Amino acid sequence: MPYILISTQIRLETGPTNVGDEFSDPAVMNYLGARKTTMLGNNFSEYHVDDPPRVVLDKLEKIGFRLLTMTGVGQTLVWCLHKEKE
């Protein structure tokens, strides 16, 4: 999977950081130390890490991901990254 979205709430910019959904690459999620959780009432799972977004972005860059874009949506910050196929 060459794309990944990470996000965090503005008031939580020091973590935790959402790093993937239930279909994310398990190897990348393991590398990030992410845990898969399902919030009560949701019918989908998400991966989270306690690290702030800056640390997550640094880790993803080390394994070949590049930042494509970043935006704010309401009280949420979202980054989209891409990794070239090998």
C-alpha cells in the first residue's frame, strides 16, 4: 500500500496519533509500534501510536514515505504520505 494518512486532534498535537485504518500494511503498523483499536459504536478499526505526529513523520520518512500534502479539517490535522513502489 503506497499511501498512508496520519492524523491528530489539534489539542492533542503531542499525541496520540492515528496512523492507519484496518486495511493498513501490518508491517508498517508494526514498525510504528501502532495498536489496533475499535471505538465503541464504530464498525471499523484504527491504528494509534502514543508518539506525536512529528515523530511518526520522521519514522515514515526513514522507510521511504514522502509527504504529499497536509491540511486542517475542523479540529483535526491530516497528513498524506506516499511511498514509491519498489
